[in-house]
Amino acid sequence: MQLISAVDSVAPAIERTKEFLFRPFKWGTYLKLGLVAIITEGLGSNFHSSSTNVDHGGGHGGGHVPSISWPFHLAPEWIAAIVSVALLAILLSVFLFYLITRLRFAFFHCLVHNTKEIKPGWRLYRGQATRFFWLNIVVGICFMVVLVLVALPFAAGFWRLFQENQQGGQFNIGLLLALVLPLIPIFILLVLAGILSDLILRDWMLPHIALDNATAGEAWRQVRARMGAERRQFLVYGLLRVILPTIAAIGVFIVLALPGLMLAGSLAAIEWGVHSMFSGATGSSWLVGILLEVFFGVVAFGFALLASICVGGPLSTGTREYALIFYGGRYKALGDILYPTQTSAGSMNRAV
């Protein structure tokens, strides 16, 4: 496969997306692949930079500042219940992320080999996906450590604010803003670091781990060497990788906003009509009203899910195809699988 610039990779990525999803077109296959693409691209990000509740160690705000009543007075048993639910949610999230990681490798296999079967890639890359999952966990823990280190200098200010609110029962908004505002630039830097880490892991390291069964260190050394050789192209790719899907999503939203609002309004009107019709009903009539409301609610959810797959599926698939096309020109093992005909033609020309 020939070396392709970040800008020139857009057109072949669109062409491969059309071929993968629409040639031939089958509704069941399209919906399956679109849902997988949304899960792996939209819901399956490696990690999201969480908003940092770190605090600034400044003094108390003077003068009259707005305040509201402090609403949180929790009993110890409620605190224990909240902690237990939070731990359960974390464990469930980790398990779901493992499944999404496996699915991401299966979808990678589909796109690289232009096959629409999920199961072969799910089985083939089990070991690589598990190793990549733990790599992401380590990266996420490193981000948490960074958050803690950033939070330490601000901890005293927030603790003092908490104690004052516990004693006085009033929540000082002015003081809270004085503590939070300095954190905005730090939050922006963490978001940028998260985006860069996501690109390095998913777009560049994952192919090495999948195809070469490389360790994290080996994959990173391969990626770092290529980034060092083409800093400008990788920078342009990173910008386009973020900007192009955003622009595409905004454009699709603008086009579909009016039809979507009309459909949502119609379903809402039907729901309201059914609810009004059976509002005073009892017995079997009340049960019929509930069933009708549930039915139209399910219909509304189905339409929303269908629209999300039909719109988000191509966008997510195109984003992943763009990553493969760009990096395939710089990683021979990937490029040879993406365009085997070019490889065969090059071999024949050398033989002649």
C-alpha cells in the first residue's frame, strides 16, 4: 500500500465505508454493523477525562455572596449504600469495557478484511484484546494518579468549604466559583491529553497488537518511530480525526433536525392523547391505557435507536476506516491486508 497523506486518506476512507456497509446492502447486516460501530467508536472510548473536583487553596471570599441551602445531610447507612452502589457500578463498567474492547478487535477484523462476520474476529483476537484491555486500565489508572496529584494542592480549600457548610448549613456559591475557576485550564489540558492517548492507543497501537501480537512496549516503539519520522502528517491527522467527524455529525443533525422533531412531536402527541383518554379509567380500561402508553413508548425508542444506527453507523465506520487508511500506508502489515491487489501487482512488477 502506498503512503497516503492525512488529507488524501479521507476519500478512500469514504469509499471503503460505502463498500463495507452498502455493497451489497442488507438491512439486517447494515443495522448489526452500524450498532457495533457505534458501540466501539461512540460508547467504547478508552477512557473519558472526568471532571476534576479538585480545589484551589485560596482564602474565603469576603463580602456578601450568594448562597443556597446545603441539601446533603446523609445518614451513615445511606453513605454506605451509596459507596456499595458506586463500587458495583465500577465493576460493571469494567466488565462492559472488557466486552467493548473484544468487540473493537472483532470490528477491526471486519474492516481490515472487509468481512461482515463479527464472530471470527471475536475469537481470533481474544488474547490481544485482553492485553489491550489491561493496557487501557493501566492508562486510566495513570490518569487517576495525575488527577490526585493535581488535586492535592487544592484539597485544603475544598475541605474548608465542606466544613463551613456542615457547620453553617449554607452553601457559598461565590467561594465555590473561586475554587473551581482556576481548574478550567487544567481540565482542558487533561481533555487534550485524553484525546491524544485515545488516538495513540486505538488508531496506531491497536493494529500492531492485533496483527503482530506485539506487547504494549513493542507497539509503542513502532508508533513512536513513525510519529517521529512524520510529525507534521500525524499532527494533521490528529486534527482531522477530531474535526471531520464533528463537522459531519453537525451537518447530519442540521439535515435531520426538522424531520426528527416532527416525528418526536407526533409520538409525544399520541402518548399525551392516550394518557388523557385513559386518565380516569379503572380496572381493565386502566390496564389497556398503560399497555398502549408502553407500546408507543417502545415504538419511540425503536425509532430513536434506528435513527442513531442509520446516522451514527456510517459516521463511526468512516472514522475507523480513516484511521486504518492513514496508518496502513505507514504500517506494511496493515496496508497489505487493506489493499492486497496493490501488493500482488507490486510483486508482479518486481518479478518482471
